[in-house]
Amino acid sequence: MTELKINNKYDLEERTAKFGENIILLCKTIKQDAITRPIINQLARSGTSVGANYMEANAASSKKDFRNKIYICKKEAQETKHWLRMISHCAPEQKDSTRKTWKECQELTLIFGKIVSSLKN
């Protein structure tokens, strides 16, 4: 079972899907009010689109199309980090789970950035 967990860390399709699921779970735990509602909406949209765009990248029609989709993954992950920061201020009781999710998002951002730069060279 440990080997499966290690391998899943590098399986970006599974990893981005789990990330989206974790974003959904986090959003569901936050009390909605006039301030948090639009932030939760933005967080859910950008956080779940990382995996959706990665799936599109895997079905790309060309290397250029693949690179563009991966770049979108990176952009969506960067946007998600912003919304996670905003949520941490709106819902300080969720600071630990927000921080953990932010760290995973940062790792995904770096991975997608490396893929994009590797494809340029």
C-alpha cells in the first residue's frame, strides 16, 4: 500500500483529481456569508479546473496544444493559491487545512512550471 501512495504522488491525473476533491471538501466546511460566498465560488472553480485542464492536456492534439493546456494548469493553480490565502483570512478556523492545501497547490504549480519550461527547450 505504501508503494501505491508513493506512485500516486507522481501520477498527476490522480493527484490533480484528489486536489480538486480536497478543494471541494474544504469549501464545504466554510460557513457561507456575504464575504465568503464569492471567495468559495472562485476557489472551487479554479481549484477543480486544475485537474480538468490536466485531463485536456493529456488529450491534446499537438505538443503546442499540450504545452498551452499545461500552462493553463499552472495559471489555475496560481489563482487557487490566491483564493486559499483569502479563505485563510475569512475562515481562520480552517487555517491548518488551508495551509496543507496551499502547499499541495504550490507543488502542483512548480510541477506544471517545470513541464512548461522543459517543453520550451
